[in-house]
Amino acid sequence: MNKVKLAVSRRAVKAVFGSVVLILLLAMALPFAGLWLADGQAWAQNAAEPAGATNERSNFWRAVRGGTEGYTAVKGPETNVLIQNGGENWRYLRTDVIIQYGGYVILGMIGLIVIFFILFGRVKLVHGREGMTVERWSLFDRTLHWYTAILFIILALTGLSLVFGRTLLIPYIGKDAFAAFAQVAKDFHNYLGPFFAVGLVLELLKWMRHNVPRWVDVVWFFKGGGLIGRAHPSAGRMNGGEKVWYWLLFFVGLALVASGFVLDFPGYGQTRADMQLAQLVHVVGAIVLTAVALGHIYIGT
């Protein structure tokens, strides 16, 4: 009787053990079965598709990448465009072209100033000072000039520090300090920009009649502004160099102001492409004016 019970219990253990093993094997095989079924369905789908047919998902994301417009309930410029392709072009131009060569332009101007100073030193008055002064510019003109000049310097420092800060400042002050500085610099730049625009427009309007190009300016340039020859060339009220600076402010400065307003007030129908173009124009104009302003400041002092 005991032998019969022992045989029965052994068979029960074997049955339980076999069931457990079978369950484990089935659990491990199920994922592969699902994979096999998925492959089979994909194969069946591919077999059903005609030759030359394209994948619908690929077509969808290809259209999104190409800037195709979709549907959205949100109203606004380009709200129905998920990906704008020009962003990558803007990044390349800003990072790999403008920032790199813009730095060369500013450093090149500083180098030219140093070379000029080494070759010619301080340019002194021919007959020295006689103790008499003549008012060339009125108090309003001088105030307007320094109002605009001071704002220009602040905007140049804050703006260019944002452009070149990642390369020049972060290695020395760290990311956290630069982030705090950049926030303050950006606010100063954005709020002071319109005040600079007012000063620039007033300067251009008030001094335009003095900066009309004339033949005497051509002669002035041929004589190097007095560096070539002994006699100082005639220039009238404004010499050729001052007139070049004026018209540079007129064209580049106004482009700088216009692009700045586009960036300062983005909620007036601008698309992403408009903002990208405005930013590129703004940075290029700022670099050009800053480089030439260094020469203007050096000559003026």
C-alpha cells in the first residue's frame, strides 16, 4: 500500500514539475511568437502593396520635414507648420559664418588702429593751440551726439557679449554667471534699443545737409585726409571720412534699428523666417558699425 502511495506521489511531483517547466517554456516563447506574427503581418502587407509604393509614415514625416502645412485650432503665423527648415540654415550662418568672421572683423579693426598708432603716433595740430575756441556744434548737437553715442556703446557691449559670450565669456566666468549676466544684458539691450533709435533718427535728420557728398571729398580721400603731402586738404564743415561714417549710420544704422524693432516686438505677424532674417541683419549690422565706430572713436580722441 505504501509503495502504491509513493508511486502516485512521484507521478504527481513529476506532473507538477513538468507543468511548471512547460509554463516557463511557453512564457519564454510568447515574445518570439509575437515577433513572428508581426513579421508575418508585415510580410503580408508588403506583399499586398504594389511595386513602387512608399511607406505612409515616411511620407508623413517627409512632408513635416519639408514644412508642409497641417491643421491646428491655434490661429497665428505658421502655427500649422510643425518644422521650419530654415532654422538649420540660420544656425549655420550665425554660428559658423557670422560669429567666426565677425570676430575677425573687429579684431582686424583693432589691429589697424594699433598699426596706425605705431606708424604715425598722435596726430598733432600743425600750429598748436592759440587759446581761442570756436563753437562748431551747438549744445543741442553735442547733447544729441553723446546721448546716442552712450546708448550705442551700451548696446554694442550688451549685444556683442550675447553673440560672442558662449565662446569668450563662459570659459572664464562659467555657465551660471554667464546666464545671469545674459539675462540682465538682454533686458538692457531690448529696453534701450528704441531710445537709441530715436537719437539716431534725430542725428540723421539734423545733420543730413552737412553730409551731402561733394567733389572736395574726393580730393580729401586722394590726399589721405592729410596723411599724404604737407598741406592739409580742404574739407568744408564735414570731411570725407565723417561723411562716410554718416552714410554708414544712415543705411546700416537704420537697418539695425528696423531689424531690432522686428526682434523686440515679435507679435505682429512675423514668421520664423522673418525673425531669422532680422536676427542675421541685426548681428551683421552691429558688427560692422562696432568695427567702424572703433576707428571713429580713435580718430575723435
